[in-house]
Amino acid sequence: MNPTSTAQAAAAQSAAAHAPAAGPTAAAQVLPPPPLLSARGLSRRFGPGCDLCIELTGDAGATSRCPACGTVVAVHDVSFDVGAGEVLGIVGESGSGKTTLLSLLHLDTPADAGSMVVDGYGDLLRSRTSDAELRRSAVVMVHQNSLAAGLAPRLAAESNVAERLLRTGCRSFAEARARSQDLLAELGIHPSRHTDPLETFSGGMAQRVQLARALVNPPRVLLLDEPTTGLDPSVQADLLESVQRVTDRLGSATVVVSHDLEVIRILADRVLVIHFGRVVEDGIPEQVFDDPQHPYTQLLVASRLR
Ligand SMILES: Nc1ncnc2c1ncn2[C@@H]1O[C@H](COP(=O)(O)OP(=O)(O)O)[C@@H](O)[C@H]1O
Ligand SMILES: [Mg+2]
Ligand SMILES: [Zn+2]
């Protein structure tokens, strides 16, 4: 074999090894975006704990409470990545560990184990940066109840949003106001309402103001806890559409938790099903909801259809 054909053979072999079927361009296209948020092995128990907690809970024991010591294994060994502009949905029934998981990600509750790497910040669970500083731009939570979220009911809607910008370093009041108005309008609040006090707003509208406040200084990671619970179904769909449009444009990594499969189906690019604090199934929503593999997911889907 002459040197040229050896080189050609090597090149062909290498190309085949790197791009088995579809060629290099197609292979590059299916690569997911680099994650903004990488969670690994997140775990949290409530109680003293014992050697049997993990073995006796979850599917094996059909409970999240350890029968030996009474400890609740609220979240166990949860891992995921979320890329820029991507929405990860987490679905599970009441008590499955959704709020605990979000509170670990928002650093409200310390994790027992695991890591949470946010692009540009390292592992936030071991970070020395203050929580307040992190929440300015790294990780922002939108709560289920907008009144519990630190909004001022007597203040104009746009001032509730602008206040966050001014607190996070924007020096010009006019600029803060203009950016707040733009975002409120994008989220579906008519300009004629921007100066009205928040307390005159419906639940769905107040939720849009909370979202605008969370996003006006775009965070790396946006956490949504049951964002549409308690709202009219028609308002829900419209709100979810606005959320999707804005998160897409801003490129935050979004984690949304809900007990409502429909919310996850509309919003999420990928879904984790959580049961007794463990991930029992994951995939794209169409696949998980149309062809559920785990008995718990099958039950969730069936009860939704009943
Ligand atoms: N502070 C706490 N102390 C003791 N148990 C808790 C605490 N917070 C949550 N739990 C328990 O952890 C489990 C998961 O709760 P939670 O995360 O609120 O579930 P979800 O949001 O899915 O309804 C439940 O069994 C709950 O009772
Ligand atoms: Mg909850
Ligand atoms: Zn135990």
C-alpha cells in the first residue's frame, strides 16, 4: 500500500469513526447547546436519616418516608442539564418533591449532597458569593402566588418591574421605566395599564408582572413553581405562550415544575417525571406523555385523561 492510499484509508476510517451515519454536519446539529445549568446528584432529606432510608423508600417501599426512622427522602439523586433558551419541565403529584427541588436550586434549602453548576458562577452549592448577589442575575424564582413574591401591591405595575432594574445596577430611571414597559407589553399587559397599582390587577396579570420583574434583568436560570395554578384555563394557555416567547428570546435556562401535565407539555422541551423524590422517567414531552414507560407516569397520564 503506498503512503497516499494509507493516508486516504486512515482519513476515511477516522471520518467513519466520527460520523458513522449522517455525516459531520448533521452530527453537529444534534448536539445539545452547552448547559447553563448542570445539576448532579441533588439530594435532600428531612429527618435524622439512617442506613436504610434510601433502600426502604422510593418505588421499593412505595413511600418517601423511611419506615425505620421516619425521615422523608424529599429529593434523591436528581441530575439534569438545561441549555440556553431551553425549558426543562418537572412533573409529579403533590408531595413528590418538586418544591423542595426548586428550593435547592434557589438556595433556600441547603442540599445534603450534589452539585449545581451555573455557567459563569461555578458550583453554587459551594460558592462564596452571597445569595443576594446570585439572585440578581444567576438564579431567579417566579412563585406560584405573586403576592408572596415581594411585589408591592400599591405600586404601579411598571414600578414593580423597574425597581428590580434599579436595584441591579441600572442608573437611569427613564431607561429602567422604558425597559419595564417594553417587557410588560411583550408579556401581554396593555400600555394603558402600566401605571395602574398592582392591586387592581387580576391573578393572571399580576403573574405577568412577576415574570417581567424576574426577566427584566435576564437571569442565567429561571425557576417557575406552578406558574399557572389557580388561573383560568384560557389565561393559562396565553400566559404560557408569553413565557415561552420571552424565555426563548432571552436565552435563560428555565426549570418549570407543575403537577399539570398540560402545562409541561406546552412549555417544556424536555421533561423529568418525579416520584417519591426520584426521577423515574425523562424524555421529550410527546414521547413521555404519549408512550409512558414507568407505571407512575402511566398513572399520571391516565388520571389526566379520565
Ligand atoms: N421543611 C420540611 N420538613 C419536613 N418535611 C418536608 C419539608 N418540606 C417538604 N417536606 C416533605 O417533603 C416531601 C416533598 O414535598 P414538596 O417538595 O413540597 O412536594 P411537591 O412540591 O411536589 O408537592 C413531602 O413529603 C413533604 O411533606
Ligand atoms: Mg409544591
Ligand atoms: Zn431511615
